[in-house]
Amino acid sequence: MSLASHPSRAFMPYPEVDVRHAPGGPLHGLRFAAKDLFDVAGYPTGGGNPHVLAMSGIRTSTAPAVQCLLDAGAAFVGKTHTDELAFSMNGKNAHYGAPVNGAAPDRITGGSSSGSASAVSNGLCDFALGTDTGGSVRAPASHCGLFGIRPTHGRVSLAQCLPLCDSLDTCGFFARDIFTFARVADVLLGSDAAALPTSPRLLLAQDLFALPTPGAREALLPVVARIEGALGKADAVAAADRPIDDLYWAFRYVQGWEAWRSDGGMIERYGLQLGPDVAARFAFSKAVTAGQYDEATQVRRAFTTHLAALLGNDGVLLLPTMPDISPLSDAAAGSLEDYRNRAVQMLCLAGLSGFPQISLPLARRDGAPLGFSLLGPAGSDRSLIALAERVVAAAG
């Protein structure tokens, strides 16, 4: 059975192409996939929309992030589904359907890196590339029981990758185990310019822990206790410098303003047919005013200054990744939208600041995985993963 016909529905049904990789290297023996936003020579880049796919043509060169992995010896196995134009968080594409969550088949994968999370959680590859603008790696990682990272903004190249929001887009990745995750990080991230100390200050984000459902909080607090028992007491702090709702709206306005400038002209010129939820988001984006964007940018700058001061060079924030376990696949559209909006409140901190955040599969409830996050200072990505390795051992 080809990966494209696998019942997980993780992969785009493109004809298989022989993509050459180095015969050896630090990732030799590992197989990977890439979200269908990244160019790979021999494949089209569809962006989750049939009209974009029709205009794509076959790419003749490969995105630097993908090429970096090939040069390190990893074998490319295919391109994975994405929510339309990467502007969703539930993984249900109106044109192509929904990939299957390998950790909880009755629940959504989350998106927009839905196919990549599905491919890894179903064991079809060892790791996969995704993108994270508003949570598109961190949300599926939490839902599918995976390790997932949103790196420091700009740390990994997004050249030859379809954009959504230039100041928010990042290239992240998934793996099932921390050892593979760290191997990929060594290649994609390299060494830190601003490494964390061996024993960083642990900070417990009280305001973020107030946002999940009671059941999710109950599942996550024992993880905190185990981490503190192994690595030291975390100081309780407020991660935000203002009401979380203010940050939520700042994120929405920045995202909307940039998304419309990225895709609005194409949508209107070619009459792209979009799924109802994505169409509604672009309608919101078109209506964002310059004044709203400017005010949101000021909020963003002030918050980033606050968070940088809170973390310093040695602080790591402990926080929930998502408000709860993944919603059921048959949940109503309105319920999924409500869940998405609650999730954005929690996910927007890393997006607004550009700081790295890792989601770790350390909790479960009702038989489904639930992520726990570490957020560090800008540029601390690789040492944050080293800390994650210690956290996994402590929470095991």
C-alpha cells in the first residue's frame, strides 16, 4: 500500500517522486514528510486548496529546510495535507477531508499541520515538517501525542514555503520520541546563540493555567509536581502584562492584517473557493483596519518587552499547550470554532513574542494525549530541547 492510499489520509495523493538524499549523515535511517506548503522538486505545492494546486506547476527546486534534512541523510517519503492556506487549527479541509489522529482516532488531529501530525502519530514516518503561525504545530502535537516545536521566529528558513503571515510564520517539526526530536533539532536548529544555563529558572504561568478546562488542569498539575521534584521549585508568575483577551485580539488583528496582504489578492483575483471556516477568517482579515493593526503592533511590542524581561537569559515558562484534549471528530463546527478561539488565547504568547515553545506529550485524560509546554527566551531553542529531555525523564 502506498502512503497516499493509507487509511490515515495523511498524505497528498501525488505520484511518488524519487527525491535524492545523502547516503549518510546525522539523520541517516530516518524517514520524513513535509507539509504541502514547502516546495520539493518534482512535486507541486498545493497549500490545501485545489485552485492553488492547479496554479502550482511542478517545482524544480526544493525549500532550504527540506534540503537541509535531505543533506543530513533523511529520506523524504511524501507531502502531507494542510488546512487551506494554513489558516485553520482543526485539520478538517473542506476539499480533501481530515487526516486521522494516530493517538486518538475518534478525535481531530488539529491543524493546520494536520497531515504531518497524522503521518508521525500513525508511524508512517519518523518525523515531519510543519509550520506554526498561531499554533499549527503545537496544537496537533498536543492532540496527537507528539513532540512539536514552534522555533524562535526566523530561526529556520521559510524560503520556498507558501506564506500566511510573515511576522508570525515559523517552520516547526514533529517526532514521536524525544531522541529523534533532538536529532532533527541538531540539524535544523544548530547551536544556540543564547543558550540556557544548565539549571534555568522555572516559572509557572499562573494566568495560563487558569485557562484550560478543570479536567485538563487536573491532568497537567501532576506533571508540574514531577518536574519540580526533579528540577526544582517553579516560581508562580503572570506570563502576560495585561488581560489575556487583549493579547488574543492583538494576535488576531496582526494575523488578519498580514494574512489578507499575503493571500487576499490571489483569493479575489482567481475567485478561490474556500471552506466556510477559512472563508470567514479571510473575511475577518479583509476587514482589519490599519488603525487596529497599528494598535495591535504596539500591544505586541509591549508584551514582548515584558516577556523578555520576565525570562531574562535563564528563565523557562511552564504552561499548558491547549485548553483540553482534542475535540471529537464529529463535534459541531461552532464548538470547534469556540475551542479554536480558547486555544489562541493560550498559543498567542509565543506567536506575538517570536519566542520558542515546545509541546511535550506528558499528560493524558479520557484516553487521549494532552501536551505540556516549555517556552524560553529568543534563541534558546536547542538548549530548551535539552531541558525537555530532562523534563521527559523527570515526568516519565
